Amino acid sequence: MTSKSLCFKLMREDIKRRVWTVALTVLGLIFTLLVPVAISSSSYMDQVAERLVDRKQLIKNLVSLVGVNGVVIAVLIGLAVVWAVSGFRYLHNSRQVDFYHSIPVKRHQLFLASFLNGILVPMAVYLVIQLLSVALILRTGIGSHELGNVWWRIFLINMVYYSMLYTTMVIAMMMTGNMIIALLGFGVFCGYGPAVVSLFELYKSTWFMTYFETEANLMAWKRAVNYTSPFANYMFSLADFAYDSLGFWRVAGAAAATAALAIIAYGLYRIRPSEAAGRAMAFRRTQSPIKHLIALPVGVVFGMFFHALRSTLSWAVFGVLCGTMLTCCIMEIIYHFDFRKMFANRLHLGACFGISLLLVLAGMYDWYGYDSWLPDGGSVKSAAVIFDYDDNWVTYGDVDMRTMPDGEMQVGWNYGGQADYGFDHMFLTDVYSIMELGKKGVEWSRDLRSDGSLEYWSYTDRYTVMYRLANGKSVYRQYRIPREEMKPLKTVIYDSREYKQGIYPVLEQTSSDTAKVCFQQYNKKTELNLTGEEISHLLAVYQKELEELSMAAREKEIPIATIQFRTRKHQEAVAWEMEQEGYSYKNLEDRCYYPIYPSFVRTLEDLDKAGVRLVKLDKDTVSDIRIQYYWKAEDYSDEAAEDYSGDWEKTWSDDGYEGRTAVYDSEEDIETLLSALVYYDYRDMNGYYDMESPNNADVYVTADFDTEGRFNDRGGRSGFQLNMKKLSAEDIERFGLACYSN
């Protein structure tokens, strides 16, 4: 009892010594929490009385003030530093250390008095002001059910992480003998882990040419950043709390980590020598490890930076030397508080330089053998191949319908990636083709590493391979090889049913999960009135024809329409958004359309039976075709431009292009141009289609139905392109396209 009574007396005396800190805490939280809540509450009552705005939105704004409030969080982080500094600043002054340690009180009681005050006093102040803020909100007539439990949950989370940051700063005070160095140490504790983890990812993506970052890699990076820094852990937890995904065990883990840090802080306090006051580092043994831990990554970063500027070995070496020398010299100056000591430890400088340089060289020359690695063909159980930018019109992911912490329903589309879907659903068993792709990729990666020519990127295509090995591991590699070399292997892979199963989610869809079928041609949408049996038959027919679609067919055909098999969840979300008149209705409605090719005969037959009539571009439906030509003076000579001027309307655009528009409305011209017309949106769904489009020429079609497509580069809605390969040389000359062809 005597010990407890003494501890309380010491805490009371410590508060008297730090009245200014208490006042700063009270004022900081009043003006960042209580005052804004009072102002917003008053405004809420006035606006509700006058019915100026939606009451629901006003309540949401009020609740956010006692919830995840960024200003309050920033103040709490600042207070954690201030309370730790004010509580243990005497350790950095030799006279004060002698005074405090001469008091006939055990050292652990001195520590506990200052340490506990730094947590309990801000907690009490924050709790009182939070309760007053909640009372002000309830006073407006908002019920407790509308306010919810956000206010006390965020209080607990903020105080747990405040305590963690506060304890981290206390450790920084224990390990140093100077205030400025302590603040720098706190910054290192908060930022070193995320910086090194991010450097590791940058190192891999820079030097490993075949490196591919998967979703698992990204999540591992996020976890590493999360758990190597108290500040990062706090920010990630707040983000999860805002989306109602922060679990109890996360907060409990943070509390346990804070307790462990408190034990470390107390242990450091017990063994901290009194003569450490005024020195840079309280423990001399920590100087060398800390210097090496900072100098090595800095040297690697400088080496990578200077290599990126000039791509030569000499500049990489120069960068490593600069980074390690600057870091080691600055830290020696800090350690000794003497500029003359910057080269006090040349051995450490040489060691840091050598290790950093070896790390950079290992990446430059692939000493790890990462890029040259290939699995043994017999160990590959199956594989997945993702060809970048191919079929990027496919929609991945699913509808996201969730109830937010404030009770509001949120509906949207949770987008997924082609690579992630392919890795989960594609199981290619043609190991020979996969290994050939891998061998070519390794060969070209080796050539590029030795050559480094940027021209390589202009005539190559990128693709990613996931090797599923017999031992259960999955290995990912990303390659680039010339398009012509890839084409034969790419054709074999695309024509397989296994490949299509991995890139078209509609092939996994079942009739029992399909609620509606929608058809679209050009810009006209039609919802088909089909029975469950008819939907099932149409889905099965389309899936079969999509599986049978070959690369050869895609090179010759362009889609003529699109079709959507809307799932029940998708339909529910669209219907809900329509009822709410939500802004995301159109976005949801336009997802998951798939192309219909002319060769999909059975699908077209079923659509015909369902009453769908395809519109056609012919002389009966098209009244005219306009071609708008553009060029810049520096790109084409005046003589060439004059050859195609005719009697056309001349216009100028803001970006310096000269434009001339020709209108073709004769039957002969329309029939000729119709044979070469390609609809923009359908062309986007088939990048394999063999065509050559004119450069800087836009095509507009006037028909008895809407043919407008996407916005072109100059802001107009141009529905079509022209395929030059469908026109004769005479037609190209006649329509003034010769000087525009690619």
C-alpha cells in the first residue's frame, strides 16, 4: 500500500510539473473535437428546421466528427510525442538526471509515474471531451441508434494506438541523450520498416526483369508495412475501421505489442547509464548496428537512382559511394557532435560501401539466377498464361452490396483483375507450348539485360506465366518476346478450351444463376423476355460457340453485336440502384457484355427466335457517311494537303490540327465505304482483327439508328474506323486517304 501511495503521489507531482502539457492536451482536443461538433450541431438544428438539406447526410457528417476524424488523430499523434518528451526530458540533462536519481525513490517508481501519466491523463481528457461531443450530438434530437457505437469504438482504437506511439517515443528517449536525436529516432522507428520493405519490392521490380507482382505479393507487402511500423499499423487499422473490417484481435494484438514495448522501455530505463545525458546515443553498442542498418539501404537506393539516370556501371558505383559516404559521415558527426569525426570509422564506411555495391551488382547482373530460371518440364503440373492488353474489355469481379457502419447501403462493382482471375481458373496442360514460351522469354530477357535497348519494347508483347509445380508451389514469371515469335504459340494456347476457361467468366456461369439476358447492337439495348429454359439453352449455345472461337476466326471477323447474361446478384443490384435512382446504375448495367461474332450461327438463331432483329448498315439504312481528316502542318507538306482539299469544309482545332470534312451521300460511295467500316467499340473487343486504319481520320455515319461510339482523341464522338485493307488502291486515292494511312 505504501508503494502504491508513493506512486500516486509521484504521479500527482509529475502532473504539477507538466501542467503546460495537460493544458495543451485539453486545448488541442477542445478545438479539434468539441468546438467543431458544437458548430456542426448548431448548423444541423438550423438546417433541419429550415429543411435545407437531407437530414441523413447531416447526421453522417456529425457522426464522422466523433468517428475517424483526421484532425483529432493528428493531434493525438502529436500529443504522444509531446507527453513522452516532457516526461523523460530530464534524462537528456546531466544535472536533472543527478537530481532525480538522488531522490530516495526507487527508479521503477519514477519511471511508472511519468510513463502512466503520459497515457492516463490524455485518455481521461479525450474521454471527457468525446462524451461531451456525443452529448451535444444527442441534444440535437439524433437518437442513440442513429449515432451508433462508432464513438466509443474509435475512442478505444485511438487510445490503444496513441499508447503504442507514445511508448515508441519513450523508447527513443531512452536510447538517446539528445532531444533532436530522440525525435529523429522516433522517425526511424516509424518509417524504417516500411521504407526497407518498399525498397525490397522496388529492388525486385527494378532488377528482376521477369518479376511479376501478384496479389499475394501485394498483400505480403501490405502486411510487412503494417507490422514493421507503429504509425503504419495505426493508419491501416483506421482504414479498416472506416470500412467496418477491423477485427477485435487486431486491436488486442496492438495492445499486446504496446505492453511489450512498455517492458522494453522500462528495461532500457533500468540499464541506461546516468552519464548518457547529452550524448547522441545512450548505448554505445547500438551505434554501429544502427549506422549499418541505415547506410546499407541508402547506398542501394543511391546506386539504383544513378543507374536509372545513365544505365552504366560507373554511375551505379558512384551512386553507391555517394549514398554510403553521406550516410556514414553524417551519422559519425551526429554520434560525436564533431564535424572532424566524419571519417572516424573508415572500416565501417568501406564495409557499407562493399555490401551495398554487391547488392546492386547482384541485381544488375542477375547473380541470383532469377531471370534465367526455368522449371523442369516434368515438374510442371499445369500452367496459366496471361497475355497483357488482350481481351481487356472483359469485366472481372462481382457486385459489391454492403451495409456501412452508419447503416447506409452501398452498391457498386468490386473490380477484379484479369491476371488474378486467370491464375485461379486457367489450367493449361500443354506443357510443351508453355515451356517454349518460357524459353523464349528467358532468352530475350538475357539479350535485353546485355543490350538495354529501348527499341526492344516497341516490337514485343508482354505476357505472364504461372507454373504450377508438382510439389504444390506456384511460380510466376513475366516475359517479353517479339510478336512474330509469339504468334504461333499464342495461337495454339488461345485455341484451347482451357485458356478460354481462364479469361472468360461467362464460361463458368450456370443457368440457375442467370436472371436476365440483354442484347445490344451499336447503342441500342434490348432486354429479352425469355423463360428459364430458353435462358439455359441460349447460355449453353453461346458458351459452346465462344469456346470454339479460334484465333484464325478472330483475325477475319469483327463482332456484330454484344450479349449480357446477367447474374441474379447483378440483377438485384441493378434493380436496387434503379429504385434509388443511384448514380452507379448505368455503370452496373453496362458490365459483363460479351461479343457476338458472325460465325456464332446457333446463337444468332436463338436470338432470332427470341424476336431479336439485327440492324444492318446498308444503302437503305445509311443516308450519308462523313470523313473528317486531320493533319498538322509539320507532319504533311502543303502540296500533299492541297491534293486532298477539294471543296470540303475547312476547320481548325485548338490543338493545332487542320481539319477538312467530306460528306459522301451517293449510293456508290456509301456501298464502297460500308464494306470497310469497323465499329470502334467492336474493334476494341477484338484486337486480333487484321486491319489497317487511316491515320488522323474520323468517320461518322448517319443512319436511322444511333451509331455514335466513344469519344475520340479530339473530343468528338466518332462511331467508326475504316479498314484500309478492305478498300482498293483506287478507292483509297479517291477518298483522299493515301497520305493518311499508317
